[in-house]
Amino acid sequence: MTKQRNSRKEDPFFAGEEKVRAKKHLGQHFLHDENIASNIADTLTVEGYRNVLEIGPGMGVLTKYLLRKDITVYVVEIDTESVTYLGAHYPDLTPRIISEDFLKYDIRTILGEEPFAIIGNFPYNISSQIVFKMLEMRKQIPEFSGMFQKEVAERICEKEGSKAYGIMSVLVQAFYDAEYLFTVSEHVFTPPPKVKSGVLRLRRKVDFHLPCSEKLFFNVVKTAFGQRRKTLRNSLKTFGLSDNLKEDTIFGQRPEQLSVQDFVRLTQKIENDIV
């Protein structure tokens, strides 16, 4: 008689009480491809820091590979069912499981001012918000890796001259070197999403401080792309630019034509004009 496999112990997606139900309102799609999980974990260089924060670990398919590295792993998970699962299957991780909404949680409560990397299979519905929060904390985050909806990952890494080039492209690349690493099929998730995913890596630049007001830089970029079909001369009217400055040739261009460095120079011109 053939011995049956004990699927409950060996299969993390066992359809019983141990399975975490994917919740649509949380944008959950559980990765079940071990090779991809391992490859995502390996995207981190872990240079100059030891702390790594995984966002949305779910049932820990990526967490498992992170825990094998010489780092200190923290996870933040809003889904209480996933928190219970992680505590049962990774007991050593329990003190570092943060049962909170990452977007509302102040990670300094745990890590203070220590540097840390962010990694994760990010829920599509909040992935852009995660990026913007990362930018707010850029002084503490030397590295960021993870999986997004493919078009979002491509947009973050896009260069000027493309329709996909936009606010996130400029703001992220002003402070980080962005690399699109590989594409992931929708068939390696439970349940499968309707689109492909893309994995990227961001490494903070050695000198990530801009030679202009960073607050003004953010404002200029967001305002310019808010009316991306218009020339900068028209989209930036609210800055009250002088007539002499508006004659500068850069103001005759549209935002997608400007590189990150062009936006820095543009901000410097506006900053000097305001003064």
C-alpha cells in the first residue's frame, strides 16, 4: 500500500485551518514559487546595514529565505490571520512580527534611527504609497527590493522620453539607482493576479542629497507632471515665475522630456527666481 503524503505538514497552502485565505481588500496574492522567492531574497546586497523589514509577508515564502541570511529580519503584516500563521511556523521570528499597517506605522518605534532595507511582495493596491513612504524615510533606507505590478516596476525604473516616465520615476531616481531585474508570471501566485509582476532593486546613491531645496524639488516634479501635456511654462504658472525666467528654453519643454538632473537644474532656477 502506497504511503500518502502528509500534505497538511508539507504544503504551506494546505486547504485546511492552516491556510491563510487571500483577502481581496488587502490585495493578497500569495507567491508559491520557491525559486522566485529565493531570487527576490538574494536581490539585497546587505552592505552597511543589518536590519531588513519585509512588508506583507503573508505565509512567509519570502521570509523563509531572508531568515537564512546573516541579517535581522522584521516583518510588518496587517492581516491578523497571516500574523497567527507566521507566529506558528516561524516561532523565532515572533518578537519581530509587527502586526500593523505599514503605511500608518512608525518603524522608528522599533528601529530608532538605525538603517534598514525594505523588501516584499507588495500588495498592488498600496505599492505606490509604499514607495512614497520609503522616499520620506530615505535617510534610513539604503536599499529597497521587491515585487510590483509589472507596469509599476517599469515606470519606477523608466528614463525620460517615455510616456511611462513620471513622478515616481523622477523622485525615486533622484535618490536611488533603479534596476528592473526580472518579470514574474501571474501563474506563480495563489490566487493568480490578472497581470504580470516585476521585481526591482533600488540602491541609494552615495550622495543622495540634492543641490537644491528637496521640498521644492518634490513640489516642482509633482506640479509639472500634474499637467504633463502642457509645457513647463504653463504647468508651473502657480510658482509665480518672473518673465525673464519663463523665457528660459527649459520652460518650453514638457516634463517627460526632462531628465532627473534637468529637474534638479529647473528647481535651482525656480529657487533662485523666488529669492
